Amino acid sequence: MHKASLSWTTDGGWRSAEPLPAASDLVIYFGSREALGNPRVYDELRSLCPNAVLTGCSTGGQIIDDDVEDDRVAALAMSFERTKVRQGALHAKDYPNSFDAGAELARQLKGDDLTTVFLLVDGLRVNGTALIEGLKSVLGTSVSLHGGLAGDGALFQRTLVGANDQPRSGMLCAIGFYGAHIHIGHGSEGGWSVFGPRRRITRSKDNVLFELDGQPALDLYERYLGDEAAGLPSSGLLFPLHIIDPNNPDNSLVRTVLAVDHEKRSLTFAGDMPEGWAAQLMRGSIDQLTQGATDAAVSARLPQQEGAESGVAFLVSCIGRRLLMGQRTIDEVQAVRDALGNHVPILGFYSYGEISPHGKSGFSELHNQTMTIMTLREMAA
């Protein structure tokens, strides 16, 4: 496996501090919505890597090694010696729901030697939970799912995904990795703590939450946020919900608000909000979130093996973490760098939802407010 990091700026175009692989198989890139709206970004990347699978998305910030960027588009080009990669893609408008879209993506990629799927999908037009369940309905649970929902900073207006074409809204893209030579590590941790009373989800439909303990969900958020409620949904990122399956307490997830309906007094989340589950508000501190990032990196580390190359790491963290941490966002990225070591190239982005195997169950899930890490290495034998 050969790899090279590169970045794009308006003045300089694409530049790399190291030679690109002679024949790149896969290039993953991340940038702001404004930058990816410039057709030069994709066109020039295609000229550099004419035969590669090109996929990327808009973000709430790009993670490049131990730094966080807003201006540069960041990319990682890879070529593989013994691993096949294939892309599946579709547009959300062509499917009645996210479950069906996920099932179709899975059918496009399905193969006996498929081991891992990396997903980049529109962050505002997809129910992440249903999407993952659709993929698992075709692929089962042995294929690990990673990736995230595209972002648009704290604006929540429009997100872009590119799949061998100019990035556009509504796109869903999946990259399949095939064969026994690809080795994957993963980690997902939050670092948030719960506060306030535990409540029960009494009325919901898919990812729309209507009532908690029989009361309008929006009322609860407005009560806790006070004057900051005027900034919903972005201000709600600082107060995610911890949801717990009462029949399986180890099955707990974090959910982030994506949209608000003031007339219906409801909140739309990035993933499903099952009726009957418990829900509790959360808040975080910089030290807690940084420790969560460290824990995720430790879990994702691949074992040292003689003669093995260093591999790469893909980070998907939540825009809510960045908003809370502010200028100290760099702390969680540097914590990951310290845990993984300086020899591993890192590429990532701040998202509207993270996809990774659950730390306890091992099953792939949609996460929010979480640092998720996928490490990838190709082995010679």
C-alpha cells in the first residue's frame, strides 16, 4: 500500500509534500461546502489521479494529521497491491427512504470477499440509523461500516458529497474494501456526561422526536437552553441526548439535533429515536472530550507486526465537539496523534453524524458527538 497526503487552495491548487502513488486506486477528500462548490477542486484532482475512485464530502472542518483546517481541501491518495476497492453511489431522491437507499448501496458492493465499507452521505437528507440498517439487511453484521454524514459547519443548510463526479447535494457514496490483506481497526468514544432527570421517549417517528414523558420535546430543550434556544439547531449541539434501550442497557447511543419544527414542537435527530427508550441530556468538558478521543485512538490501534507498513487513520468527529471545544479543538486531534504515533497519516472531518462499530456490541451504528477512528493497513501476507 502506498499513500500520499495532498491539499488544495485557491491560489496554489493541489499540492503534495510527497510523490503521489504512480497509479492511485482511491482518493478520499474533505473540504468546506464553499470550497467543494468550486469545480476546479474536483477537475484538477481527476487530472492528477485519472484512474482512481474519487470520493469526498463537505465538512465542519478538515482534520489533517495533528491540525484542524477550514480553508484547505485535504485529501489522501492510496494505491493497493492486493486489495480491491469499489464504489457504490446513488441519489437520495431516487429512493423512498434511507433504509432502501442503504440496501441498494449494499447490493452495489456485495461480494464474498467484501470486508469493510466506508460511507460518506448527505448530512441533511439521510436518516443515518435507517441507512445503516438497510446496509446490514443485505450485508449482515460481519462487514464493518465506517464513515460519516457530510457537514456544513454550524449552518445546517446544504451538504455535498462527491462520487467520481462534482460534489452535490443528496448524494450517498460507499467504498468497499475487498480481500484478506486489508486489516481494519476501529474506535468510538464520546466523553460526554449526563445531567438532569432521565426521561422516556413517549412519542416519536423514525428520527423525529415529538414527546418526552408526554411533553413536547422542543419545550425541554428551550427550558434548558434558555436564550440560546433561539440558535437551534446549532445551539442544541452542545446538549446532545443520551438514549438507552431499557431491555439492553449496554445498547446506548448519543443523538444530535439536526432540525427543529416550532409548529409541531418536535426535534429531528441524525438517527432514530425509538419509542420506549430512555433519554437524558448530556454536556461535556474539553478534558472529557479529549480523553474520549484518546480512548478511541487506543482502541483503533493496529497491533505492531514485523515488516508491516504504518497504514492510515480516518477520523470522523462531530461538529458539536468542535463547537464546544472552540480553539481547543486541536486538543482532541493532537491526543489522537499522540496515541497513534507520528508515522500514521491522519485524514478526517467534523460531521453531522459518525458511523462506526459500537465499542461494546461491535455492531456498526450511527453515533453523534463521538470521535470515531478507522485505521487501515494492507498486509503482505
